[in-house]
Amino acid sequence: MSHEQRLGATASVRGSGERQLGAFVRSVIARVSVLPFIIYAVFAMLLGLPLLLVLVQAVMPGLFDANAPDMALSLGPLEKAFGSSRVGNAVVNSLELAITTALTATLLGGAFALLARRCNIPARRFISAVPWLVFLTPSYLKALAWVLLISPGGYLAQWGILSTQFIHTFFALPGLVFVQTLNLFPLATFVIGAALAGLGSEYEDAARMAGVRPLRIWLHINGPLLMPAIALSLITIFAEVLSDFGMASTIARVSNFGVLTYGIYAAASDYPVDFPMAGVLALILLLLVVGVVMVDRLLRRRVDPRLISGRSKNGRIYDLGLWRWPAAIAALTISVLALFLPVAAIAARAFSRTLGAGLTFGNFTAANVLTALSFGTDTDGALLRSLAYAGIAAVITCGGALILAAELDRSRGILRPLVLGLSLGAVAIPGIVLGFGYILMWNRLPGFQNWPFPHYGDASLMVTGYIAAALPYCLVIIMGAIGQLSPSLGEAAKLHGVGATRRLLRITLPLVLLSVVTAFLFTFIRTMFELPISQMLVPVNGPPVPPMVTHLFSHDQDGLGSALSLLSMLVAGSGAGFIWLFAKRFVTRRGVASAVMPTAASSGISSS
């Protein structure tokens, strides 16, 4: 064989090998889905990178210096923070408030759940609905309402039933614990009530047959069985109080009761901005919240009694006799204090000229409401902006969560548990920390400062923050519903040549429609009243409702702020109710199975 023939044969073999290698590479690329990379990129952009910047800022104080950026490591911010009495007081105040509220709210919520589920009290259905209404009312609005009621010129003080000493005591730790307890006892009611629903009467019946009295039954049998739920309630409320910004920016600020969340906002809003101090406070807050979440996971892994079995009996309904009336009165009193009195205070201030004139006929006016509704005013613009932002965020979040949940349901690798774990972990991220991370990322990080969309200073970044905060909740809600569907439905459609998009729209979506609507309404209402992200990322074209309301209250325009709050609650509540009723009627008329009815217990979501 000549030299030229050998070269030609070698080239032919090499070409064949290259073609085979190319075919193999193309087959591997075809098999490897780009979905994991998209998911990692989404979570990194929305949650991972902002939080990383917050943590890095605490040990690299010069990283985002406008004049001379410096990547040198330094413990200076940590030493400054831990050497400051103000920061120390904020940590102690936050822990003291969180621990006390966790105990009181769990006690109240557990008693409320017991009365609503196991006792024959009057108005039982109405009392059972109260925790949901309280839960959906924003914390900052309830805090502002109590300021209207208890302040020296407030409605209750005008009636002469409150002493000066009581008012001073209220605007301190006892008042904050009182308001936070009324604000968060629904969480304990949901958690402990779900455990009570699964606690049958077989153990109790056996103890009663042995002559054990009801009090000993609850102390030695039912109580230990409910301990995991009680522990979960304590941990959830503790984390929620630590992360709360509504009370921190209202009653706590008025009371000069420093807490971590407001310290982060003050450091990030100061001039010049103290990024290192905000980063250290955010790091402390995040470590505390993540710590209690980890304790929750460990407790539920070690102690997890299975209360429902094939031999479970329905829980015993206790006949309280004449005591059912005092019990009902106590539950209704809590309902009035937690819901109706704050809403009444907001409504009364919305329709009155001044707070000092009290509830007199001459003080009545509709001017505040008419001003809030007047076209072209700041308040009307805030309401319209909030409605638009909430609708956009809800549509994008639910659409993305539906697509992601459908893809993850088909995944059999590590992707599914990883993304669900990230989602549950992201629920524990305080909104104020996430907002601060967005400031660092989109205002200071090179490469992101000049992005046209989203852009720091306009509404696009704030809506992105809304989506990031709500995406974990929506994903868990919709994943819980899709996980109940039989895989045979999609496989049968796939055998008939139905594509993935049509399967999602024609099969999956109708079956999980109520859960998608629930996620949409949850995101919509959450976004309408989302205070920390709105406060940290206020766009230049004007604030949405939450920052506008707090601004009006802090500038002696509480009447207009109350009117705007009342209108927001009415519009959001009526709109959400209409959408839910329409969706439920649509599902009923189309005969869609409701195996995916969403519940707080089945979705596995906690507020922490």
C-alpha cells in the first residue's frame, strides 16, 4: 500500500471515528435535559446569589465600596456589631419577644383549636373561620390599628378606660407580645388543629374504660401524642416573630423597642448606607431563623407518631354542658380582639376627620375615602400599582411553579428532593434579608447594575422580589397537588401522541386547577400587603400600598392611611373571593375531580 493510500485509509478511519464520537456527543446532549441548569439558574438568581452577597458583606466590608472596592476579609463589622450595645439590645429584644410570643400564641392557638374541633360550643363554624381571617390580615395593619386604639389620643384612651401607666406599658414588650400573640395564634391553631384531626379516640376510650379521668388522659396520653405539633408550633411562631417587619416598623419603632429586622432596614436606608452593619444584622437574623428551622426538622425526624391508622376512630366531641357558653364567649372575645376591633379601628379612622375628636357624629366624613379613590392622587396610584404588581407577580409565579412542578414530578433523580429542599428552606428567609440582598445584587454588583430588566429603581426589580418570595410557597402547594395524580394519566396520553404542553394544559391543569387558584390567590394577597420587600425596593415611579400606608401614618395622615388600608382589604378580599367562587363553580360544572383540594396541612407549608 502506497503512502498516499495509507494516509487516505487513516483519514477515513479518523473521519469515521470523529463521526461516531460526534454522534455519541449529540446523543448525550439530547438525553441531558437543560431543565436542571434552568432550575439552578433561577434559584441562584432569585434566592441564592442575593443571600450569598448578604453573608459575604458581613466579612468583606469593602466589597461594595463606591470609591475603592476591596475584597479583603475583615472581622471589623462583626466586632463593631457585637461591641455595640444597640445591636446587643436588638438581639436580646428580638429573642425575648420571639420566645415569649411563641409560648403565649401556642397556648392560645392550642386552646382555640381544642374548642373549635373537640367541644360543642355555640357558633362553632364561625369560630373555626376566625383564624383564617386573622391570618390573611397583614400584621402591620393590625399593629397600626392598635396604635389608633391604645395611643394617648386613641379611641380606647378617649373613653377613659385606660390609665397612663397602662398605655406606657403597652408600648413596650408586654404590648408587643399581646399584639403578636393575637396576630400569630392562627398558626398554632392550624398546626395543633391538624394534629387533633388525626388524633382518634381509641386510646382515650381505652383509658376511660380503665377509669382514668379526662384531665389525666390529656396530661398522660393526648398531650404526649400532640407534643410534636406543639413543638412545631413553638418553632414556627418563634421564627415568624424573628422575621416579622410589620410590627417592627410600627409599634416597635414607636416604642423605641429595637429589633433586628428594623435594624437591617435602618442600616440599609441610612445615608451613607451602612452595608457592613446591615450585612452583620442580616447574618445574625438568618442564622437564628435557620437554626430554629433545623431544630424543627430534627424534632420531626426523631419524634413523629403516626396518629391515623386503619383502626382509627373519630375524635371525641366533648359536651361542656353549661360551660360551653363561657367557652364560646372567650373564643368570641379573642375573635373581637384579634380581628374585629382592629378592622373597626381602621374603618372608624378612615371615616373620621381627626382621631382626637373621637367617635362623634360631627367627626364623621367620607373625605378620606374619596381622596383615596380620587383619580390621579398618590393613594389611588399606590392602590392601582399594588393591584397591577400583585396580578403580574401571581400570574408569573403560578405559571412558573406549575411548569416546574410538572417537570419535577416526572424527575426520578436527585433534582426533585433538591429543589423541594431549597424551596422549603427558602420559606424561612426573612423578607427584609431578601430585599437587602437584592439591593446589593442589582445596585452594587458589577454586571447587574446596568441590566435593563429587572433594573434597580423601577418596578421590575420589586416584582422580581415578589416572585422570589412567593415561588417556594406556590411550588410546594402545586407540587402537593400534582403528586396525588396517577402517572398512568400522562402515560396514556403520551402513548396516543399527545405532547408535553398539551398534556400539561389538557390533563394536569384541570385536575390541579383549585390548587393553582389557591397558589394564585395566596401570591396575590401576599404581594398586595408585602411590606419588607416593598419598603426596601420602592420604585422611583411611586410606592405601592404598604410603604404608602406606613408613610402616611408616620406623617400624621393616619386618616388617609386608614382609608387606603380599608380599600385595599376590600378590593383584595372581594377580588380573591370572586375568583375562588368562579373557579370552584367552573370545576364543579366541568366535572373535574377534586382529589387535589388544597389544605394548609397537606401542602406542608409553615409560615417560618
